[in-house]
Amino acid sequence: MSENNPKYKILQQVLDEETYRTDTSTLLAYDTNGKYLFRALNSNYFLQNDDNEEMQLLDMEAAEEVWNEMPNKHVTNIAAAFPKYHGGVGMDTYTNLYDD
């Protein structure tokens, strides 16, 4: 990870009739071009583009592909990033809603 605290915009957007917020989602990976991959509280994945302030929902396969391609991993363990799909079901996964 090249930065300890990447600076993304705090955004909220309704996608497929659900509200997605960067400040309550878990950052998984990012690049230097202002793109950030998140896992929402509902376990859906979305990509945020800071340039145009848009969010895009991704299915798990697309999200994992983006995670693999992004140079900076905020969550470095694939089972923690994609717990439902890599044996992490039932394991404790980090969310920024916990008090550290």
C-alpha cells in the first residue's frame, strides 16, 4: 500500500433503489487516478470515480477483477475483501463502523 490514508471524496448516491455511501463502506483498493473500490454494508461492491463523482455497482466477479488490477490494496487479504466468495463467510471482516 503506497498511502496509509487514501483521500477519497465522501459521496452518497442511490443505485438500484439502494443508497451507497463511501463513509460507511469499506475501502478495498484504489489507484492514483481517483478510482476507489468499496464493499457496502449490504455486501455489494461499487467503484467510485472522484473525477466525475460517480459510483458504479459491480458484481462480485467484476469487483474482484478490479481489486486484482488496482495497484494499492487497502484490504490486502482476498478472503477479507470478498468474504462470501473466498471462504470468509462467518468470519469477522473489518468495517469502518467499528471503534478502533
